[in-house]
Amino acid sequence: MQTIYRLEDLRAAVAASKVGEKTLALVPTMGALHQGHLTLVRRARDLADAVAVSIFVNPRQFGPGEDFDAYPRRLEDDAALLAAEGVDILWAPNPDVVYPQGFATTVSVGGLDEPLCGAARPGHFDGVATVVCKLFNQVQPDFALFGEKDWQQLAIIRRMARDLDLTRPRADAIIGVPTVREADGLALSSRNQYLTAQERQQAVALPRAIEASIAHLRAGNGADAAMATLRDALLDGGFAKVDYAELRDAETLDLLDTLGERPARVLVAAHLGRARLIDNWPAN
């Protein structure tokens, strides 16, 4: 595996990986890798001849008072995990490589970035869209893989690729991979390590409450009642605050009153101790 820090070296490695019309898949990450990330890597290996993984803690997607400085960084350990998975390229640029002096461009995906995490974290998805657009241009992958746990992020990146007519990758080559979960249902997340032992036990209330809300929806109940029950279950289970618990269209992210024929998802963000946990499940 090549670990690369300079853009000119990345371009040379990417060109070499594509000799003979071979394909390349990209897994963008912020490091602190867990089995969820490695599942993306394995899926990427199935899709493409070569795999690149980026590790970059993106300052532009953190707001004031968020955990940018505290976000776990362990490049050496992450590199060892990726090498064991047969990754070909590890792209690990410094911030001044991604955002050189004078950088003045922002990518914004209007509409999709406003609800859910966008309401609680203004500017967050501008930072996400900007860095992912840059990563796509730097690596020029044929495929890109993202976890479905960050469903709003996935929807925004797909829309960005479609709206900007990107070809490396095309919108239909941006692959969502189902969320990897612990045995008790909690979604894997780098932020789970913020939880104390007691909070980790309480965290299981999140997937259980979502599952119960979906059962209510499928029984014909309206979204307002089902989501109110979901919020109450989280607060009763030890969560301090619920940012949102909503039923939304899986593609447009429009707010829904009831289940219909179009794919829908229940999306939740809630605070437990130092951690802000997000999760979502398909509702139909």
C-alpha cells in the first residue's frame, strides 16, 4: 500500500492504478477506522480493480464548539488496518494540501442541506460537499462508497454528482453500503468511543426506539404519533436531547406524514453524554 501526502504523488499513483483500463474505487473517511469502514473497503474491493482510501479530518465540516480538536486521529493504526485489507492507495493529505492559501470556493447543495443535521449544524454539509467534490477530482474514482448511517450526507453527495454532471464518479456509481451494527443493534461510529460504559448500555435505546417506531408506522399510524413515541423512548432511556426524529422521503428528504409507496426512512439524531449519535432505518 502506498501512503501518499502530496497531490502530485497521488496523481501518479492513480494513473498507475488505471493502466490497462483498470477501475478504481474510493472510500472517503476521516480516520478512526472501525469495522464499518472496513466493510466499505471490502465492498470496494469487490467492485473495482484497485482501492483508494482517503483519511482527512475536514475542518470545514465542523462548526464552532464541535469536536474538531478532539476528533480521534490515529493514522498509523488506521494505515495498518488498511494495508491488511489490501488497499492500494492511502491518501492522507494535510489541511494545507486540501485548502491551500487563498482557497475561496464552496460547494453547496441547496434544499437537501437544510433539514435534519443541516438545521442543527449550519454549514456542515457545505464543508462535506466541498471536500468530497475535491476528493473526487483528486482521485478520479470510478466508484465511491459511503455508509448509509450518514443518509443525509449520501443523498447530498449523490445530488451534487448529478447536478454537476460528474463522471468520476457518476452519481449512479456512488454506492451506499448498509450500516454495520453491534450485536445489540447500535450503529458503529467513531464517536461511540466518547460513551462511558453506562452510556454505551443506554445507547441501545436508539436502534430499539427506531425499530419500534417503524412497527407503528407499518401498522398504519401517522408519523407525528410514531415520532413522538420515539423521542419519548430516547429521553426515557437516558438521552439528554433529541435533535430530530423524523420520517422522510429517502431521496428528496421531504418530510412525510405517513408511509407511502416511495422509499422512506426514519432518521434520528440524539445526544448521550459527549456523543451526538445519528442513525436511520428504511421504513418500508
